Amino acid sequence: MTPPVPEQIFGHYTEGKLTKLPAPITDIDLNIPAINGLQYTGRADLTVLIDTDGRVLDVLIASETDSVNAFADRVAARFREARFAPGEIDGVPVKSALHAVVVSESLPTAPAK
């Protein structure tokens, strides 16, 4: 059984309480480049805390599968750079918490020629 989602996280309203969800107004580039030839893979479970003006105040990393946290940290950094149209309750902008899950899997390697 899934636990109930709280109405607020650190004073930010969650999706179930909002009448309008926050929406990105800038691109969130999730193309995480490889470093030293190693591709980042994993799952980042994030909560994005958004202010009433659409600024990202913080990104909380709930869980990830990458043993050194590199993938989740890089994804969180990309979300921190984003701007959002704020979440609303009955037409009034409010602080909101947006849940996001980002998954990256290994790309297939090219066949040898």
C-alpha cells in the first residue's frame, strides 16, 4: 500500500492540493554528458521546491540507484537552473513541491565495423 502524499513539504503545497501545477518555462536539459567515457545511468527521485515567482528554491533527492550519487546530483543541478510558472491554488500563486523521476539507461553500443 502506498503511503498518502502529504499536503505540504517544507511549507510547499504538493500536487494534490494545487489547482494548477507548476510548469517549466525554461528548458531543462537532461542530456547529461559522459565523463571520461563513462555514461551516467541511474534513477533520480526528486522533489523540486518552487517559490511563488517560479524560482527553484531547492531540489531534494529522495533516492537514486547510482552508487556515487553523480547522476542524481547532475539532474538536480539542471532542475535548480530552471524557471517555472508557479503552482496555484484557486488562481493564487503558492509555493509548490513538484515530484519528478528521471531515469537514464545505458545506450546500446554501436556494432564493430
